[in-house]
Amino acid sequence: MTEADPAAPPESGLALRGITKRFGSLVANDRIDLDIRPGEIHCLLGENGAGKSTLMNVLYGLLTPDEGGIFVDGAPVLVRNPKEAIAAGIGMVHQHFMLVEVFTVAENLVLGREGSAGFLSMRKARRTVRELSERYRFDVDPDAVVEELPVGVQQRVEILKALANDAKFLIFDEPTAVLTPQEIDELMVVMRSLRDEGKAVVFITHKLREVREIADRITVIRRGAVVGTADPTEPEGRLAELMVGRAVSLVVDKQPTERSATPRLSLQGVSVANAGGQVVVEDLDLDVHGGEIVCVAGVQGNGQSELADALLGTLPVTTGTVTLDGARISGRSPKEIIDAGLGFVPEDRQHDGFVGSFTVAENLVLNHFDETPFARGIRLDLARIRGNADERVGEFDIRTQGIDTPVSALSGGNQQKVVLARELSRPLAALVASQPTRGVDVGAIEFLHKRLVAERDRGTAVLIVSTELDEVAALADRIAVMYRGRIVGVVPPDTSREALGLMMAGVPTEEALAAAAAAHRGAADDGVPAGEDLT
Amino acid sequence: MSTATTPPAGPGAGEEATPPTGPAPATGAPRTAAGPARRFPWTDVVTTVAAFVLAFLVGAVLMIVSDSDVRSKFAYFFARPSDALAASADKVGGAYGALLAGSLGGVGPITETTAQAAPLICAGLGVALAFRAGLFNIGGQGQAILGALLAAYVGFTLHLPPGLHLLVAIVAGLVGGALWGGLVGWLKAVAGAHEVIVTIMLNYVAAGLLAYLLTTTAFQRPGRTDPISPIVDWNATFPRLAGTQLHLGFVVALLAAVVVWWLLERSTTGFAIRAVGANPHAAATAGMSVARTTIITMALAGALAGLAGVQAALGPSASGLPVPLSAGIVGSIGFDAITVALLGRSTPLGTVLAGLLFGALHAGGLAMQSVAQTPLTLTTALQALIVLFVAAPALVTKLVPFVRTRKAHTSGPVPQGGLAS
């Protein structure tokens, strides 16, 4: 770093200069310059695998950069571990919270700062929580046990931890991925109040709507390099183009199709109990016809996950029946249900969707490795398995070093492509996909949506469980809103967000539609969606 | 060994790799190109070798400290250091020399090593296979006892023609182990009983069962009052290569390793075993039956441990004679197997190599005791030290800087220790 460097670090704030980080031959960060000023919300926008998290791990001392330096208020600082990062005023709010769940909020705050004499000052910790909570309007009880708090509040505890360390620069790593729409709104309020207190907020995300809502400045990263800065007023399409590197269509191109006369997937009076024996889906009726996409919308935790598991047979259907093309599948084993023609994309792909240490090729046959083309007797036909993998990787544009790469090494979007490629590579009667694009970048979302629509066009009954209203609106032919284990109502896809939001909170269909329409009429005399009940 | 070992950051995929300068505006990331296939795990090898060296160094210290003669020379170390150093060198050199001579010094010692290794390999495979399905099989001991019990019973009660008799005895041992192991899998699948508890308890049951049976008329040698059975028929004993300790059992052990490799890497059963071991949730979601896989795996693991018992029951003694069944027939094979599998990183090849190493330590340890008057327990300490260092690669890299620089080169995933559950 020479004196005459035109990009000399600014007098105040946090600056990164020429950060380069390589993993073998992969350049994860390529000479990145970044300025983060106090009192601003700086969005770091980029697809999964673009290098955002690597950069932030460098900043937080979890990774050592190969080149480049970090400057705080114009002076270079050495950040070799999180302790030094904290000392430099850098705080991190991790996507997966670093909290001890059985401890109280105050105890979590004390963690790692127990003091040299071995004394815990719980009184001081409690006071700190109360003070900070009041100052930023967090509404957190210092004596609440973390595991009993909702996810959104747990996240605030993470923020409190950073603030208690006098962090001036707060990094939020994909903070909205785990939150419900309401919690996201609350988080935005929190972030704004942090900014107004003079903190610098770095918000890492790939969700364009959130970026435009909250960012003061946007830096876009693609393939490890800064490709530009953008203004939050830029249209979403333009931001997406910067991020992905090409024009992206955010609207799903969907032609009307012929709906099959009889439902292919049919649920009658289905009740499901969760692992703890609690009834979480109650007396649910739903028909999905061939050639249509039905989206189950609802706030997380209203029984959608269990409903999906019950359709696959990993949770038992306690009462009622599920039929697939007229044949009863409830009460059968997952293997039998899969063989009957049910495709399944699990909600948590890391957990249920694939075996991370298995190769791409192996994961692409995970649920039919023992069937005719891929096995003879108990002998695996490796050539066929590899041939299948080559085909799928091409067809689904799976970005991987090779078919022998472990799936855990792929980005989230490509992992999901592996799961979807596996499910769509055999003839299906119905496809059940939960949160098909959660944690997936824009480019991949576009692709995954296209494939889901293509599957519908092939005459498959597609049932999508999603908590993202954008996705629901883009894909659905019909929307079934779920609340507390029951379906509140089935409405057409052009139903207003307000009405859907009210239904997701349990308001009956008619009332919700009327209330939303009234609100709309108050605002403008626009054409309000018809919103007739299709049930 | 300096043949085609491409450096980890290999230039293999030349044209696909984007140069660090000027990011190309290409839309497609490098994909499906000739990605580096599974590289030879040099880091593993270096770490393992370093672990050995460290273990032998600590072993040398133990020897010096525990020998009163050598210790007495250290009393006047500052007056005449040469005495103490010479005595230490003598002691350590003599002991390790005897260890080496007793395990690798000539046809006799080498074949003694193979004879000692055969049961360790079999039982090690049993533990390794279970590891791969995420099951911690502590029950090798009990499964081996059952294998020995049935193989020996067939060996001394039936009187069949050569070849057939041996085959029937082996199958009986396999079935015995498979039942003992399968029972564990069944209990886990049906009742959720943890395999660690059940296998440990079944070890006691098996030992008790053997002790009891040896007092019954069916097993006890006529005319004897001590718990010992009749001697196994010649026809049911592993034939031995004349003049050496190498017997057919070693070939059977190697064959078992090949079968396990094939099963894991090339069969649908192995696919399910590995999938259930790596991520049971995803395996269940993909329609695999975790319960069924658990039962099958434990039965197979039991059969392999049972084969170790067969080796003990049907292998010839050091003087080449068939042996009777006794309470201590399997020694501590079932427990040594756990360390063998751990050292072998739960792969068939690794298990064979680890089994050979421990076989060599067993064989050499006997020589060390008789020639260099070093207690046999020192070999046990050596084994323990090797496993300790292998199981703690971070410790090795701390102690041996050379390994650390190697590690910095390859950024591969940390090798799975095998204790994953």
C-alpha cells in the first residue's frame, strides 16, 4: 500500500483494500475494495457463492486473506481472529445463531467475557441487556431462556451480544433467511435504529426486495469481485442483472394449461401428528389436479412441514386418506410412495435432501439407486450412474467441478438443482416441493421456477409449500392458505398481499378479502382482484 | 514414490480456470471439466507416519524411564553423560531391534505377523463396516466369541471330508457372529436400544455363555474337569504353508477385505449403508429403510467379527497343531479391532494395513520380551500411543512443523475419524 494510492482508506469508518482470498485454484475474493461508513446501511448483494461470506469471514478474522488489508478510521488493523475483530469494533450477527440455547439472554451476553477473576457479574449483564434493549427498542427480557424465544427475538440477542462488545460495525450475514415476513419488518426497524445511532450496518443478502427497502448504498459482488455499486432506487431487474451478470426475468412465464379432470393428488380429512404426538394438521381436504400448481402459503410452523412429510410417508397420517392417481398412498412406506410416482423436495435440503459427503452422481440417484437402470441385482452399475449424472448436470446446468465432487462443496442453488434434477428425472404423478428456493440465489431461482412450471405443463400435479409470498404469487395456479393445521381458504393467485397476509393470520377468507378490498378502496379506486372463493 | 504426484493446486484444468487477473464475463462457471479426481491423501499419510514416529519416541522415553539399570546411569549423568546415553541407546535400540526382527526379520517372523494380523483384520472390518453406517460396534468381542464357539463346535463334533469340513465350520462361525450382531441391529431398529450399550452387554453374555458351555457335556473334553473342549479336527483347521506360520486364514481375511470393499463401493447394500451412515435423514427421505439397513449392517459386521473368532478357533497353533476351545480363545481381538478400524479410517484397505501393523506389533512384542527383556505391555502402550496420535491429528501438526506446512498446501476436508455417530 503506497502513500499515493488514490484509493487510500477514508478517515472514518471501516475500509477493505485489495482483499484477495484463494482456496486452491479458486479465487473466492479478488482484490476487493469496500468502504463502510458510520451511520449507513450498506448492502452487500451477491449470489450464493459470489464470495460475500468469504469476505465477511475475512473481516471477522475467521479467514486470513492472502493479500490486502483492513483499515479502521484510516489506520490499518490486524484481524487474525474474532477476538481481534471484536477489539477493532466489528460485530457479527451470524445466520446460524451462536447462542447457548439453554442459557438466559443475560447469560449468553456474559459468555466469553466471564472476567479474569472468575466472577460472573450477572447483575451487570442484566443491566446491559435492559439498557441496550431500551435504547434500540429491542424489547428483550434479560432473564428469558433463549430456546423459548421466537427466532426473531433470538436474532436480537445476537445483535445485543455484538452491541455489548461496543461494536461500531455490525455485519448481518443473511439475517432474513430464517425470519417470517413480520419478523423481517421488525428487523428492518432494528437496523434503522442502529444506523440512526451512528453504527455502520453491513447487510449481506441476495434478496432484492429487502435491499431496495433498506439500503443506503449497495455494493454488488459477483464471482469474488466487486462489479459495481448501485443506488437503492434502481429497479429490481437492474440489480438482478448486476448480480447475476445477465438479464434475469423475475416474472415466471406461465402459459395456461389443461387441468386434468380428476385430481391426481387428493387429500381427504387428513390429520397428522408431529413427532411429539401433537396434532399439527387437522382434517385437511385438498385436491391437486394434473397440470396445476397449488401453493400452500402460511407462516412457518402452521403444519405445512408436517403435511409435506406425511405426504411422503415419513410422518404417519393419523386419520384420513391420501390418494395418488386414485390409489391410496397414506399408510405406505416412503419407498412405496416414491415408487408410486411422488416426487419430493424437502424443506431442509441440507438435512433431508442430500447426503453432503456423497458425490453429485451418487446424490442424483439417491432414491432410485437400487432400480433397473442403475443396479443389477445388488451390483451398482457405476457407468450408468455416471452417465445419468453427466446428463442431469448438463440439463439442469449444475455448476460443479465434476460429477465426483461432494454435493456439500456446491452452492445452495446448485445443491437444490441436484435435488430437483433427481426428482424430475423420473415420471411423476405429483411433485411436493417445500420451500423450493429457500437460500437460493436469483439466477438459480429463475431456473428452478421454470423447471417447476415445466413439470406442471407435463401434466404433473405440483404442490408447493412456501412462506415467500413473492414465490407463491409467481408460481401458483391456486393458493391454499394454511393456519394452525387447517386450510383457511383456497384463493386465486391474483389475490392481494394484504388479503393473503390476513388469511395467514387466521382471518376467514371472506372477511380477509373484504377487509383488504376496503383498505384498497380507501387508498385508490384501482381494480381490486376479484378474489372469489374457489373452495 | 516421487512419480506422478501433481501438486494440490494442480494445473490440470488449464483452460477452464479463470485467471486471477481480469474476471472473464463468461456466464458459465467452470463445470464438469476434468475436475481433480479423488486425490491421494498425502496429508493423511504424512500425519499417520508422523504419529508413528512420535509414538515410538514416547515409547523410547517410557523404556528408558522404566528400566532401573538405565535410570541408575542417569544418576551421574552430569559426571559422565556418555554412560547414560549409551545405556539408553542400547536399551532402546535393542528393544526396537527385537521388535523389528520379531515381526519382519525373515520368513518366520513375517508369517507370524500375518497369522497375528488375520483375526485383527476380520474383526477390524466388522467394526469399520458398522462405523460406515454410523454404528459404533463395541461388540466385536462377543461376536468373535460366538463365531469361535460355533466354528469350534462344528470343528470337533462333526467329522466331514477335507475341505467341506473347514467350509461348514467357517459358515457356522459366520452365522454365529451374524446372529449376535444382527440381534443388536434388530434391538436398535425395533426398540431404539443404543448399540453401544447392547454390544457391551452382549460381550459379557457371550463370555459367560462360553464359560458355561465349556462345563457342559456337549463341549467339555471327556475326562477333563477344567473348562476345555476337544481339539478341532485336522480337516477343520486352516491348512498351513509348510515351515511357516502363514495359513489359509490370512487369505480368507484378505478376501473378506475385498468383499467388504466391493460391498461398500459397488453394491446397492453398501450405498444404503454409506447413505444411512452419512445422513440418515436424507436416506430416509429418499425412501431407504434406516431400520433395515441397521439390521443388515450389524449382521454383516457381526459375521466379520465372527470370522475373527473362526480364525482363533480354526487357526493352527504356533507349533502347527489344531487347538481346542477355551475361555480365552479370542483374547482381546474384539477390542483391538476398534483401534484397528480407527487407525484404518474405516476403509477396507486401511483396516488391512492397520491389522498388519498391529499383527507386527503383536509378533514383534513377543520377540522383544524374550530377546530384549522389555515387557510385552510396552507394545500395548505403543499401540495406544499410535492410536492416540492418529486420532488427534491436530496434536501431530502442532508437534511436527513439517506436517503443518504440508497441510497448508492441501485444503481438503478433514478425514473422518470414524467415531461419527
